Amino acid sequence: MGLDGAEIVMEIEDQFEIQLPDDEESRFKTVGDLHQIVIAKLIEKGQQPDHDEVFRKITGIISRVLNIAPERIKKSSRHVEDLGID
């Protein structure tokens, strides 16, 4: 994972107060995959996350780090091919 990807992961960990182990980082290929992992981590912490709000926050982080419009980011967006995350 390159610098953009690492920054996105660190911001998500900070925003949601979760840890994404390195082996999980390699499991997500799309924004939807990342969303599902964040939801699962929040549920493990005993929270009942609002799925739409979590997606909005993830989208905001990706948008800010990559300097792209949030509208370009869909759950089906692939990190490398569609968003250019290195």
C-alpha cells in the first residue's frame, strides 16, 4: 500500500477509533469492502453504526486525501483502478 492508501487507513482508524491490521488492509479492493470492514469493527466494539453515515465519513476521507469529488466515490469503486490509490 502506498502513501495515499496508508494515509486513508490512518485517518479511518482515527475517525472511527478502530485498528485495521495489515492483513485486513489487503482484503479490501473496493470502497464497499472497506466500508464493510469498518462496520464489522464498529459492531465488534459494541456499537450500532449508521451504515450511511459511516460511508459518508469514509467517502469524505478518501475525497480529501485524493483531492477528488465525493460523487466519484461509490461502493463499487476499486481503490487502484478507479480512484488511483497507490
